[in-house]
Amino acid sequence: MNQDEIAARIAILDLTSRFAEAADNKDAEAYASLFAPDARFEPGPIGTMQGRDAVREFIRGLPPDVPRTWHQMTSFRVDYLGDGRAVGCVYYLALTEAGIDHWGRYEDEYCEVDGRWLFQVRLCRIEAFAPGSLMEQLVKKPE
């Protein structure tokens, strides 16, 4: 493993931690800044967002009654591809004041832009959710 790969892995772990923090604080600017300008984000049943601006508006548009979350990130895998690219997977557990809400994994593609590692693609794979949870409400929401 060379210095570029080590630096990329550390930066990508930091990126993932900043994602959890921004999501939990509903900080639209911090959240959007973690994505490449032309990124694709698929947060589970909510749909697909294309571009940093769409990601920012997603957070800004959250209804005020959406409860606070606490995301626990674990089991990181980063495959450094070189030339400012990497792919990876991270498992997560999302909590609310009611307890465990949902869990799953993120499947990611990362890119380096102006010396910063960002999400190029972030796919949220929800494995399961607790009965009565926020995620259950989103998944079972009538169309």
C-alpha cells in the first residue's frame, strides 16, 4: 500500500463520518459539500438525486417533524483504484429517540476533486427496519 492509497483511505473514512454528522444534524450545506457536483445519490425508497444541488435541496426539504437521527457507521471497505477513484461499502445503523430505526449498507464510488475525496455515487441499501419506525413509514407511504 503506497502513501496515496493510505491518504485516500483515511480521507474516505473521514468523508463517511462527516456524512453521518451532516445527516444527523440536517446540515444541508455540509451534506451537499460531500458530493461531487455531478454525483448520484439514492437514499433508499426516496428516489434518485442527480447533482450536488439536488442533494442539498433534499436535506432542506425535509419536513420539520422528521425526527433527529444518529447514524452509526461500521465495517468499512475501501478499494483504492488509483487516479483519484475508489469504491467501497460501509454498514450503518440508524437510531432515533425511539431506538433502532433501520439498518443496511451504503455502496459507494468515490472521486478526488481538487484534492478532496467526495461521493460520486452513494447507494443506500436498507436491509431492514424496526416496526413503527420512520423508515417503515417512508417505505409503506401510500403513493
